[in-house]
Amino acid sequence: MVPSGGGQQAAPNNAAPAAATPKITIAVTNSWTDTVNGTLFIHDAISITGGNADVQLRATDLALSMTLAGGAKKSYLGLGIPAPQYSKISALSSQPVAAYEVDPSQDLGRLGAITVPAHGNVATTVTFLITDPVQSANDNRAVTVR
């Protein structure tokens, strides 16, 4: 028999709540700077430790917080493109060859996306384009997931 009102009763919602985004931790293991045509690039080699589930990560998911020359804080997103490369003359062949600022196999911008396995560890390098004068280019290790 259908209850008065003619409609069906809704089933109780027994669904589990949506899982929270798995946490990862990031440690900067090395950092160096590079200036191209007056523009500062910061390259951070990072070690990423996975949480309870696998996570897909792109360079643009990471942010570097820096103190500007005037004292304010600003965050810069990781570059979603390969780090700069240069031409140099090979000492062996005297021909121009590509010189990479970041090893292509470690360049997160070049790789596109990586998977950080649950409870696993991944090493990669993320590059940031710094478009403002900063207090210190060496204060470059505050990398977080945005």
C-alpha cells in the first residue's frame, strides 16, 4: 500500500561520507636559482611522501611562498611547462647541444603528472617563475600543495 500523498518514501541515506583528500608531505632536498633574460627561476628538488591513498600531482598543484622586497608574502605556482633549457657548444663535437637546467627525467613541468603512491616516496623537481623582486632568492624552500 502507498502512503497517502501518492509518492514513494525515500530510502534512508546510508552512504559513507566522501573521503578526505589524502595528505602528502613535501620536503625540499635541494634548491637552486637561475636567471633567464632578467627573470628569476627557482628550481626545488622535492621529496614527496604519500598519505593513505595514491595521489596524482602536477607542477601547478604546488606553490612556493616567498617574501617580496617590500615585506609582503606572495605564492607562485609551479610551472606546468618544462624548465628552461639552453644551447651550449659541445667540447667534443664543437656543435650546439641542449643543456637542461633540470634533468628532464625529474622535471615535473615536463613530466605533466606523477602518481605519488600511498605511503610511498617520489623525488622530482618543480620550477617556479618569480615575477617580482624578492627579499632573498635563497629563501626558496616553502613549497606546499595548494
